Amino acid sequence: MIEFAEWLQATPFSEAIQAAGWLVPLLQSIHILMIGVVFVSILTIALRVLELVRMDQGFADVWRRFAPWMWTGIVVMTLTGALLVAAEPVREFTSTSFWIKMLLLAVGIASAIVFRRSLAPMVLAGDTAHEFSPGIKIGAIATVVLWLAIIFLGRAIAYDVEIWGVLSLSS
Amino acid sequence: MRTTVRAVPIVEAIHVMAIAVVFGTILVVDLRLLGVRDTKRPYTQVSRELLVWTWAAFVVAAVTGAMMFAANAMTYYQNTPFRLKLLAIAAAGLNMLVFHFVTGRNVDEWDTERTAPAGGRVAGALSILIWTTVIVLGRWIGFTKGYDFSIPEEVDLDALGSGIDVLLDFGDALPSGAPPSDAAP
């Protein structure tokens, strides 16, 4: 893996991103803006599942309002994230936080897809009286915690040794 | 805080989470003003519901931001993007006050309309623009404020990479394996 990271870091593509000094901060800024869009979208959907917000709307309306922003945000975050990895692959690949973040991200995206598929047609048709099962409600809370962990780990990539000590891949 | 190595990433991570909530919730309100989303719900309903979250998150962002400043006051104070960021936050506050007390005073007249009148739409668009600027400037600080030289004593610089690279380089541009850089979300 480290050989791959070193190879990628030496490619003209990676070097071009590194050479343009403004590109990495710009990509990171877009990445953070999208964190705002995605996290608030997920938070709103989760709080609606818990029946804490937007109770004047059916779940379908809330889903239609926020799901497209969530998916678009996730795509943009993945793209900017991939470019940031391409710019500094060794730094990312030798970070324990990075790998745990990727794992949790896969869980987060997979659970969003599973949740969407589990939504019965009647829910999406706008059944305002629909109430979610306790299991789904616990899942909604877990999802919010999961995405907070993903945000934390993203910031923690820059501090791998401080966070993980001997468990850091770069120590 | 500088010497408590683990505190820095935790405070910064909470800062990012708070920023995410501030920007994400304000965006929803702004998009309602612009008539892009939530047009069937009254503006005041959307804003009352969300601005509580915005303010709570803003307080968290301000407190964690103040902690980061306190840990490195001189470097931040002399940093141009940091100063511009404070100005941009002030501009966001001004935009909010103008909307609250001038252009948005007649909200009752257009609360259920699909879009706000020109004044409200301008406030919404400006808000998105200014908060985007705040986030870009915040990220820029990490690339310009330079490396914090007060490295914790237990970090062995020699073991981490060539000393001259460390001294010449700035936080975010540090080669991998170098001391903690203050980069990347």
C-alpha cells in the first residue's frame, strides 16, 4: 500500500495538484461546505424519523427536500476527497484515522441505500401518518453519531500520532 | 491547550462540526428566502425552526475558535486570512441585522409567498456568499499561519524527518511523516 501511495504521490497528476498551492485549500473548503449540506440533510431526515422536526410535513416531503442534497453532497465530497488523497496519498494512507473514516463512510453510504430501499411505496407516496419502528429510530440516532465520527476522523487525519499513539500507521 | 496534544484535534473537530451545522442550517433558510426550496412552508416557520440550531452551533464554533486562537494568539492575530475571516463574520452579522430590522420587517406580508421580496432575496444570496467566504478563509488560515514552533517535548523531531524541511516548510505543506500539520478537514 505504501508503495502505491509513493507511486501515486510521484505521478504528474498528484504533483500538479500539489504544485498549485491554492488547489488543496480550495478542495478542502468545498469538502467542508459539503459536510454542512450533507450533515444537516442527514440530521433533518433523522430528526423527522424521530418525529422531532417538520411534523407539519409528511416524511415523503422531507425525504424529497433533503435526500437529493444529501446524495449530491456525498458525491461532491467523495470527488474532492479523492483529489485530496491523490495530492497527499502517503499522508492519508499512513493515517489510522483515514482508514477508519473510509470504513465508517462505507457503512454510512450503505445504510442510507438500505434505508431508502426499505421505504415502502406508501411512505414515499406521502403517507403523513407513517410512524417508523423503534429499530429505525435507533438507526436514525446511530446514523447521526456515525457521521459525527466521520467528521471527527477527517479532522484527525492531520493528527494521527497524537490521536492513536502507537496505533498510528505513521508511527 | 498547545501542550495538551490531544485537545487540539478534538477542539478543531468540534469547530468543523459546529461550522457544518451553522452553514447547513443557514443554507436551508437562505434557500427558502430565494424560493428555491421549502416554498410551501411559511418563511417564519422554516427560520424559527432552524435558527435556534444555527445560533447554538455558532456559539460552539465561536468558543472552539476562541480556544484555537488562545492556543496560538500571536500567529492568528498576525494572519491576514484570520483577520479577513473575522471581517466576513462581521459582514454576515450586518447582513442579518439589515434583513431583521429593515428589509425583512414586513415579513408578515410575504411569509407564505413562494419567494421573499428583493430585499430578502438579496439577504439570502449575500448570506450564502458570505458564509462560503468565511469557510474558505478559515481553511486558508491553516495554510498561511505557518507552523507552530512550540512542538511538544515528547515529539522527537529528528526521528520525524529532515530538520531543515521542517523549519522551511509550513504546516499544511509538510512532507508526510513530519510533525503534526494543521491541515485538512
